[in-house]
Amino acid sequence: MNQKTKGVVLGIIGYILSPLSWWNDLVVNIPLAYGFASVFVLISEKLFFPMIVIGYWLTNVLGLFLMHYGIGMATQKKEGINIKKQALILFGYTILIVILIKLNILRLPAEYLKGIAFLAESDIR
């Protein structure tokens, strides 16, 4: 794979992870952040909340970096990214994640499994 193709692939992956694609959070970034945080629940359930926020931010920052790097590889020149705008978007989505957790819409993985186990038990009876 030549450098231009690698740059395009990295740019596309970066775009999917970045806050520039409006649809990516529900189908890509939040599930990745949730999985990231779920690993830390094995250490302590108290880590879930901060780690989902950190995981979400990491996916977005990685997306911006990959997009920037990929565009640079594909075009052989550096493209500017509006950092202030991207930071505001990241902050907005972080607030959304906090609200979803506080409203108990987004919960610990074990809590979902308890609900599934309860339903399975009630079907057996």
C-alpha cells in the first residue's frame, strides 16, 4: 500500500473516530468508551464514570490525530484543524455522557447482565 492510500485510510478511520462526524458517537465512540471503562470496573466500580469520560475523549483525540496525520500523508502537506471548535464539541458530548450516566440510562455492564438474568429466571418459572 502506497503512502497516499495509507493516508486516505488513516484519514477515514480518523474521521469516523473524530467529533467531525455527527453520527459516530452513538455507534462508535460511546461503545468504545464503554468497553474501555468496563475493563476498569474489574478493578473498582467507582472507576466506571471517570474512565468512560476518559475513554470517550481518547477516541475523539485519536480520531483528530489520525485524520490530521492521514491528510498530511495523503496530500504531503499539513492541514489545520480548528482546535477550539473540536474542544467545544468534545466538551458537549462529554456533558451528554455525564447526563446519560446520571439519569441511569448508561450503566455498569453488570447491571445490564442482572436485568438479563432476571428476565431469564422469570421465563423459566
